[in-house]
Amino acid sequence: MSNTAGQVIRCKAAVAWEAGKPLVIQEVEVAPPQKNEVRLRILFTSLCHTDVYFWEAKGQTPLFPRIFGHEAGGIVESVGEGVTDLQPGDHVLPVFTGECGECRHCHSEESNMCDLLRINTDRGVMINDGQSRFSINGKPIYHFVGTSTFSEYTVVHVGCLAKINPAAPLDKVCVLSCGISTGLGATLNVAKPKKGQTVAVFGLGAVGLAAVEGARIAGASRIIGVDLNPVRFAEAKKFGCTEFVNPKDYDKPVQQVIADMTDGGVDRSVECTGSIQAMISAFECVHDGWGVAVLVGVPNKDDAFKTHPMNLLNERTLKGTFFGNYKPRTDIPRVVEQYMNKELDLQLEKFITHSLPFSEINKAFDYMLKGDSLRCIIRMED
């Protein structure tokens, strides 16, 4: 065990004290891991749009002060009682949804929605005892989706950690702990396009481009990118997009535009925006008889989805997914190996547009808010 095992660690963290206000880098106390928990040292983290979404607290429950961050790579520092499959020095990717290995979902080949550890954005404490492991001068600081990687050290439930090959470059594979796996899996694991089929992807941010990447890997004949920002198409071409549709360019619903382009609709669609209108369009643009639409984006908590029942009766399928249907502990180590062995034609480097030292983390928020970045890697040790 490390010489800090069982002790409180004082380290730097980027704390969000108020919605939409710059993060403050300050010293926090990180308590030792309790039963079924692991404390790890974060080496690289990146900013996902979900962090920004809950930091802005628009349409979601505000919970502050909080340490955000959930896409990262790190090394185990110490483990709590009952942890047997991880030990200090192991390389891990923390994941916002978990795999307890014991519930019906974990035993099902069809689900990754663990009963115990599925994503919970409103919970700011650990499951074991309902307490936070972070504090400043005795004042608790809330966790975020069980990971809180905007801290040099964090505590995570063992079921939310994927143990990976220590030879894997953490500054690249860290993006597999959320967005890239989500988009890639939404296409490959859930939409499952056959070679030669057509795919529409709504939203060309990092998750959407990962969905595009999945469609390209699957051998789609046409990949139609849908986005309100025409600047994004040039980038999307590098990932495999063959065509681009901007809904603002038409005076009819975009689902009708796509149906006209594709003789009745695309074979598969993947929605990666969180917009209810985009979700409806993604569903209604797939071909009757066999079309499958997959929803990925996170909506506002009060949103409601509306479509005519005939769209379902006409044999269209609507699905949803968290984390691309990957089981974190079982599947992500394999994806990392496939990336390293070039068994999967996945180029993570294309997603990483910026890199910053931890001290400049607020710049990463600026980049994302301006639409300038896909993924910004934040180096914790600089």
C-alpha cells in the first residue's frame, strides 16, 4: 500500500461554487476510501459537455459547491475494505456509470444499466455512507456522477473503475471513459448498421463524431451529419461524414428533408444533442419497416417526447442508451486493447483538439462554450 493509505490527502481541485461561475483551484481534503471504494490519482482529465451542462445548471438540479469531471485516466493510490480486483499502481479509467457485477442488469447481456451504480446526476455523495469524501476546512464538497476528476485525487466506487493495460497512453485513452465510447457504442452496439446502410447523426460534437466514426467502421454507405453549425461539417468529413444537413436551410422539417434524400428515410439514426426536437427528427427520419433510431443526448428534466403512434406501428424502432451499452469493467478494457492493437479503426487523436495544464482549466470551458474544441485534455501534473 502507498504511504498515504488510510490518511487524508490534501491536494488541488477545481471547485465550482456557483452555477456558471469560473472554477476555483484550491486545496481540498480527500478522505481515505471506505468499503468498496478506491482512491486514485488523476493524471489526465478532459472536459465533456455534460460537465458544462450541469455546471451551468440549466434545466437540471443545481448542486454546489461541487467538483465536476468524469472523463479521465489515473492510477490507484489506495483501496478500501472489500476491494480485491484493484491494487495500488493499477491504471484505471473512472466511468460515470458502473457495473456491480451482481444485479440483474449486470448479469444481462442486453443491459449496462447497473441497479446499484447507474448514473445519478443529483447524488453528490458516496453510496456507502451518504457522505462526501471531499471537504474544505470541514465543509463537505459534493461529488459529481461518482467520479469528480477535476481533482488531483478522487474517491470512486470500485464498480465505476475500468482496469486497463498500463501501457495504454492515459492522455489519449482517457476520452474512452465517457464521450467517445458513448457515441461509438451507440452506433456499433445499439443502432448496429449493416454494411452499406445509411446513417444520420444529429449533433456533430465529440459524441456525435464518435457515432459517425462508428458508422464508418461499420461500413455505412452514406453518413449524413445534421447540425445547426455549418462550420462543423469540415471536421465531420475527417470522421467519415459524406453529407451535411443544416435544418435552418430548409422550410420543412429536417426529417422530411432526410426522407427525400434517402428514398423514404435512413436505415439508422443516432441523436447526440439532448434537444427534444432533434430526438423527434431522428426518430421520424428513419425508414419504416426496419429503421432504428438511437437517442443519446441528455434532455432537460421536464422535457417530454411527442410523436404519432403510427410512426411506431409502421415498424420503426426507437432506442436509448447510456454509455453506448458498454459495461465499464467488462467492455472498456477490451476497447482499449482493440485501440492499442489497431483492431478497431479508431483514431482517438482526431478527437483531441486542445491540451492545457490544470491551472488553466477554465480555458477548457471557454473553448467548449465557443464551440472551438472537441476534447481538451487537462494535464494534472503541469
